[in-house]
Amino acid sequence: MKVRKAVIPVAGLGTRFLPASKAIPKEMLTIVDRPTIQYIVEEVVASGIDQIILVTSEGKSAIENHFDYNFELDTVLREKHKLDLCEEVCNISNLIDIVSVRQKKPLGLGHAIWSTRNVVGNEPFLILLGDDLVQSDTPCCQQMLNLYDQVGESVIAIQHVPRDETHHYGVVEGTAVRDRVYRVDRLIEKPAPGTTDSDMAIIGRYLLQPEIFDLLEKTSPGHGGEIQLTDALLALAKKRPMYAYEFEGTRYDAGDKLGYLKAIIAFALRHRTLAGPFRDHLKEVCSAL
Ligand code: G1P
């Protein structure tokens, strides 16, 4: 069945990014010339998906506004003959069909995903977490869709991380099937040090079968007292095959202050007009260190 929908949960408080995220959603913080969330949406669009479902909460309306048509801005830019800018701004509202669902209580990522069950319906769908930016030649979601076309089962993107960092992630234990592909045996959310030998960390890209919704409904609070998507994934992996996929590209944790700085540098160095002058500036800064 064709994958048509992508869920992007953006309801979180963004505590890792305070004070910057006090009055604006962390997803709206700028990376070079656009908010973080726009990179995520562009990855979805580039992967041929038809609809995005945002899971929002109070205080996140700036995200919806960003992807909406702004009549006043459009009029002013036209009057000032700034047609290129006008077109660029207008294009954002035409990128893709976006609907929003409210997460009524902050009960965790699993609960946020469960909140979309009626909009997603009975079809496979993607999930992208807004903190995880992936820079790659082929969009990470597209890579996952390519694998899904072959295996027809859930696919979770992973990367190998240093073993002393696994407790920051959901971790997959699996058996190699072929290059970059593993059959998932077990999943553990934020494993305590020494409780797993695996270094395969889940990054925020999932392609899931809709059975996940029934399993989320039955999932009790887990790590941190929250309903964890990882726990429901374990239940799903027990019912039908699930694959972990080591994607090609570099992932940046833009929800972390240092990760965010690294993302800015990486995306600036690929920017159409800024890459050249920015590279020159970086060389100057580095030689003065
Ligand atoms: C979430 C998931 C975790 C995953 C991580 C990737 O954790 O629960 O399994 O490894 O995203 O970014 P969070 O970062 O929200 O604590």
C-alpha cells in the first residue's frame, strides 16, 4: 500500500532549548534562513508524500502560520515589487496539504502519535521527529520508502552511536539481513548503561504499519512515566517483521544547543548563495583559533 501520510509531532515544550523556546516553538528556531520545521517538511515533500499531520499543543500556532498563506505579507511584497521574495513566501504555503491534531495532554511521544489515529486511518505512515535533521543526497524518508517497497513492513531509521551515548536514545537490537538493514529483535527506550550490547540508536524517522495505534492504546507509561513509542514498537515487532535501516546521510540533533550549532554550519555550507562566503569566514575563524 502506498505511503501517503507523514506525522510530525511538535507538541513538546522544548525544555532543552530554554530560554530560546520560552515564547516561540523550538521548531521555529532558524537554521540559516528557514525554521527547523521547514527542513523536515521539505524532506517529506521531496519524498513524494501527500499529507502532513502535525501534532500540536498550545503555543504552537506559529508553526501553522508559517505554512499558511499570509495575504497581508503577499500584498505588501507585491506592492513593493519584491516578486522573488513574494514567490518564495507563497511557495511555503503551497508545499503540501497540512492538517493539525491537538495532543490534549503531555503524556509522551507514543500518546502524541496515538492522537493522529483517526486522521492516519488504516494505512502505513511516516513519522518524523522535528529535532532530527538529516542531510543526505536522497531524502532519509525516501530511502525508507525504497526499503519499504522491498520488504512491505515497518522500517525504523537508526545510526550507530558511541556506546556511552546509547542511554539518550531508543536502542534497537537486531540481526543483520544485508548491508544497512537489520531485522529488529528487541527495542529499549533509553537503556540504562550496561543493559544492551547494541549501539544502534533510533533517530527520528519511522515508517509504521497502522497496527501501531492499537498497540499504543494498550501501552502503559514507560521511561520517564511517559507513553513511549519505542514500547509500542517492541509489541509490533513481536507481531510482525520490523526492519532497522542505517540511513545514508548525517543526522543533526537540532533540539540540542550544540547539535543546533552543528546543523547551522552544515546547512550553511550547502546554501545556494551563502556557502562560499560562509566557508571563507569559517576558514578565517578556524585559523585564528
Ligand atoms: C525520542 C525517542 C527515542 C529516539 C529519539 C531520537 O526521544 O523516544 O527513542 O531515539 O527521539 O531523537 P527524545 O529525544 O524525544 O527523548
